[in-house]
Amino acid sequence: MQHLVHAPVAHWAAQKPEAIALQSEAGQWSFARLHAAVLERSAALIAARAPAMLLLEARHTLLERIAEFLAIIHSGRCAAVADGDWPAAVHQRIQGWLPSAPSELSAATPECAFYTGFTSGSTGLPKGFMRNHASWTESFEVCLKDFGPVAAQATLAPGRISHSLFLFGVMQALWFGQTAVLQEKFSAPRCLSWLARGAAPCLVAVPSQLLLMLQWAQHRKLAPIAQVELIMISGARWMRAQTPALKALFPRARIVEFYGASEASFVAWMDADENAPPQAVGRPFSNVDIEIRDAQQVLPPGRNGLIFMRSPMLFMDYVGPADGTAALRDGEWLSVRDMGHLDAQGRLCLAGRESRMLVTQGKNLFPEELENLLAQHPAIAQASVHGLPDALRGMQLHVVIQWHDFENTDPAPGREQLARWLGLRLEAYKLPRHWWSCEAWPLTASGKTDHGQLARSLRNASGHEAQGAQQARHACPALVLLA
């Protein structure tokens, strides 16, 4: 089979034309129907000499958008996938980044660009990243190699395809000739219903979606769902304290956490284990090499530094203006500016993002360490740690938490109880001095905590917000100081 992301559609349309390729609330398409739509739309793009990169809008149903995506890449062009939540000004700015000149392209090659995705842009404009066909076809194959045949089955990808994780889940199912099950809008009860009916043995999800499924299942006292065989979790750190509950709901499923990046695809993975060290994200995929560096020096196990990776799955380049968070390249090696170390067992352990590192009492602190630890508390669903200026300490630590929505008659713990719990597990300088709760927890389009929104709320609530920022305040969720 050619190393082109769209190539299997034609193959499976010839081999099993009536098999279902795409399914959602809007209906279902067979491989034959999908292939016919791709050929028709691709021919129209070629005849019109459409530009080399086209913005795939979010106006149509997901089934139509998948067909349009495949048609764009079949024609040899690159599909830039828009997010329906972009404000008009952002949409216009991104459209301006794309080429507008007519193109004579008529066929794709493994090394040509096929997809441009965009980060959520919670701290500014979304950042575009461009991938070639080979980087994704290598990802399909290593997923099969490392996870086994269980990965080559019908897959539920219940999120918008502007998030690369869900687009990847759809394309991987089609690559193996299986049904990709989609959701026009995420619904925990509908996901659980489809999974219980056996619509898809594989599930690709972000942690926030799985928490909502667990909450729904517990509230409705749902029976265990034995039809699920593989759950792949990415997009944000999984709250490992919830792993036993997830295993109880899906008793036959292999639950895999994997760490990756928009610019790097797969990096490391591990089977979900509630007893694993909080920082561990697993061993490298079989086609990935990892080095930990400090000023170009490779560090030994146990020492934190910038994580560099080498694999056939790396991105091509950014689309749009570069900024200070852009990935670092060194020949075949790439760093997305995450920091961490390799432990004695060869597992990659994340310390945190270089840009989020705080200095308090003269020492470096990664907010992610506290956030991961707090996520293990039985009453806490999410946590976000921030530093605000302090004349004495340089930074005072503030933490914002969201309580679990699970049925619980016990009162929520107070600030002193949480501080004692955390103090048994951390050095004194890492302990937050201010505790806040947030009910309307903000998420980015990719399902990650929107730390930028929470930081703005925190500055508002604590009086650190600059004057004249009234407009920004209206967009921020409310915080409550814990007693």
C-alpha cells in the first residue's frame, strides 16, 4: 500500500465497497461512497487549479468534512483544518497565511505536505504545524507494531477534527479498512451507548472526555462495558487516580496513555497504571530515539533537561509567524521545549514545559508537578498552578482546583486540609500559599486545561490585573478563595 494517507480508501472501496467507512449521528458512508466523493471533489480542485493549501472550513457535517479533507490531499494539496470556534479576526488572519496563487498540483507524494493543524492558541494566535504523508503513515504502522492487532479495529474518535488526535483516530481506522465513528458534538452518554453496542472496540479520547464518561456511568449506575478492547489516551495528562474506575467500566480494555506533540506525533507510551510515578509517561515508541540535553550536552538518567527526539514522524515546518515557543531543531533531532529526564528503567519522565517554569525562593518549580500530584487527591478533578509576583519570594504560588462532580456526601476539604495533604508529599518551597476553586473549568479546543484563562481570572481575583483589562475579565471564569 502506498505511503499516502488517503490511499487505503481506494483499496478498501475495491475490496469491500459496502463496508461502512464513516459513521456519526448524521448517518453513515460506505467505502464506495466515500471513494466516489473523494474522486469527484479532487478532480474539481485539480481542474480549478486550486491553491496548494486550502482551509477546510467547519461549516459542514463531519462526514462531509472528512470527504473534503481526503479530496484535498488526493489532489496533491494540503488541507489546513479550521476550528469552528475561531473568532472572525483569527480566521481572517490565518487565511492570510495561506497561499492564494493557483497551483498545477495533480498528485500527492509521501514527502509532500498533506495536513496543517493548529494549536489551540490559548495564549495568542493559533500556531500552524505542517505534516507530510510519511510522518502519519509511519505513525499508523508503529501504532500497530507497538499496540498489536487490537489497534486495527473500528475506532470511536468523539472530538472535532481540528484536534489532530481525533483526525488521526479517523484516518487510522480508514487506513486499516475499519469504521471511523465520529461525533458532531461530544456527548458522554452517546459515547457510552455506542461503545456498549459494540460500534467500536477502540476509543481515542482526551482525559476530560473520559472523566465525563465516568461521571455519567456512575450517576446512571451503568453496567461494565466489555465490548471495548483498547483505549488510547492523549492530549493532556491522565488523572491516574481514576484508572481503577476506568478499568472497572471497561474491564476488557487495554488502557494506553501516550505522550506526543503536534510537531512530533507519537513520542512515548505506557499501559495505564495508577501506581506509576506521576511524572512517568512511558518508554519511547519503537521508532523513536530520545535524548535529554543541557546546552547541547546529553545528560545521564535522572537529570532534567530539554527533551529531544528523533523519529520518522516529525513535522515539516510551521505555518504563520514563529514565536518564542517554536520547536528547536538540531539536524534530525527536535525538541518541543518540554523538560524531563529518563529514569533508571528507561522511562521518560516529564518535569514540565520550559515556558511554564517558575522561580520561587530562588529555586525552579514546574507547575505540572503540583498539578499531577493534586489530580491524585480523591476530591480534585483538575488543578492549575500559577505564580504571581511577590517582593520577598519572587513568586507566590497560587493553585486553582476543580472539585470532582462524582456523587459524594463528604464536604469538600478546606485550604488547610489540602495544604497538609500536599505537605506530606512535597518540599516546603513548592507548597501553594493561596488556594482557589473554579466551577466552570475552562478547556481549550483540544480538551486541555486553558491555563491562560485561569491565569487571567487569578490576576483579576487577586488584584494583579492591569487597569484597562475590563474586556478580558468578562471572558474569564469566576474563582472562589478557599476558606
